[in-house]
Amino acid sequence: MPETDSDSWEYSLYIPTDPRAVTVSRRTLRLILTLHDLAHLTDTAELLASELVSNAVLHTKGPACLRIRHRDGVLQIGAWDADPEPPEPPGDFMELEDAESGRGFALVRACADLWGWQPLSRFGHRGKLVWCELGAA
């Protein structure tokens, strides 16, 4: 049997188009991080996952998926949805203080070490993956 790196792992949670999916995703993420001794990242990771999953569920039609991956000391949180359109670019968080929308990606940009998105059509899949990273150190 090949040897595996116990510090590298990945989970995917397929979620329905349902606002309750955000709560399920947060709770699942909390459990995964606790079981992998990364509970110190939980509060920020839950905030980031909530924003990514909310956008996938509320602003697109069709299935979605929360992906959580840890590799080389970095936690990556991603939300896949079937819509190939890119997300709206984040504004400056301080300028959005009184805005009724648009703060989600600004929060992601402010709290994550790195974030981005990629269309999945080049891999033969539909939709896009919006992701962010947190250093685990």
C-alpha cells in the first residue's frame, strides 16, 4: 500500500440549492477542522466558507459543492457551482460599509491570505470554483 501524507487531505460536500446549505457547510467545516487539529482556524474559515457557499447557493441555479483541502500547511476552502460566469470582483471593504450587497467577496479578500476563481470548462467540467486560502501556521 502506498504511503500517504497524513497532513494532506480533501473533503467535498455536495449541497442542494437551499439557504440551509450554508449552515450545514459551516458545521461540517468546523467538525473537519477540529478532527484535523486545526480548530484555531475555525472562526475565520467558517466566515469564508459562509460567504463562498452563500454566493454559490443564492446567486446561481443548480448544484454546488464545498471543497475543503489541506496541503503543505495551507487550508483551501472552495465553492463550486455550475454557473461559468466569474464572480463580481470584490470592492474595498471600507467603502462597502453601508452597502446592502457586495460585502461578501470584500470580506473574503480582507480575511483570506489568497483568493481567486477558475473556470472548470478547461478541465472538461462545467461551472467555476471560487476559492480562498488560510495559512495553517
